Amino acid sequence: MVKAYGPLMSMDASGTLADAITFSKWKGRNYVRQRVVPANPKSAAQTAMRAMLRFLAQIWAGLTAGNKATWDDLAAQSAVSAFNAFVGSGQSRWNHFDSPSKEYPPAEIGAGGTAPTTTISAGVKELQLSIADGATPPDWGWLIHRSETTGFTPSRATLIAAIERTATPTIYVDTPLETGTPYYYRIAGFSDDGVKGVLEAEKTGTPT
């Protein structure tokens, strides 16, 4: 970082010039530095955490008033909103490879469900997963794990999506994918109070 005095004939220049250098101010002093493009890491663990975050953020609006009220005490303890308490708890549980819960504290007595039966259809740079209920459907949703290696063991880092269960079958489209590359999936249900169900045997598909 180089300290600058009156950069570009101005005492308060800011912004990026020619995608090469950036002018800004730190602690009241003007400076100029090389432009750096922030990295957007996409490790398996980060992708999985983002998948869970996406699910939690989207599902909050559909929770009942009663569900949401259970998060008030936890939210007050950390001086955050009930929404933030819900999302933070869900992320923390997934970090320990536990599924989220609609209410706090998680009762963990519900039905995660028996293994589903998934049919995979190939499309252009995509695979459509048709997830049919097992003998006992989950109380809330499906956890979709994916790998490019067969025989993989699902973990918190292999999650690509958490989705709400709909009337059977539940449809999920995995895209964009590499044409001609085989992908392997294992899916399990999860309950609305934090119980994971039985994993389905591995299924595979190859996008066209």
C-alpha cells in the first residue's frame, strides 16, 4: 500500500482506474494500491455450507408464527433477530453433521424417513433427480449429497442441496454440470425437529 497525497489532482479520489489500481482512504489518509479481485473459494465444505444457508434463508418465510416464536429467547441471548438465530443454529448443526430444526430447541424425536427411491434423467449439462418417498416419508425435506467418485461416504462437505419435500416425487435439477462426467448421489430425508433419515443407496447419472 502506497500513501498518496492529492491523488489524481484530488484530495479524496476513490475507486478503481483501468482495472489496475485502486484509490481509497484508511484512517483519514489517502492511499493507492494494486487492484485485487476477491477470491470466491468453492471448496466442497464451503459449497455445502452455502447450500444449507440457502435452504435456511428461503424456508424461514414459510415457517408458522409458532415456529418462529420459539427462536425469540435464543435471539435475545445474542442480541440478533429470530431469523438470524434460526439460520445460525441451522448452520452450526450442519457443521456438526446434524440437520436443522424448525423450532428451538430441536426435539430430535421426529421421522427422518426411510430411504427414498431416486430416478435420474440426463439433460444438457444437467441431471434431474426425481425423489420418490420411501415407506416412511420424512417430516420436512431431503438432503442431497453428490460426488464425482463412486463409493463415497456422505458427510457435511458433500451436501449440494437441502430441499423441502413435496408431494412425491420431489424434483430437483442439478445444474450446471460437466457434459460426459458421471456424478454419484446419495439422498436422505430429515425431520422438522433435527432427525436425519436413512440414506439411499448410491445412484449415478451423466449429463449430455
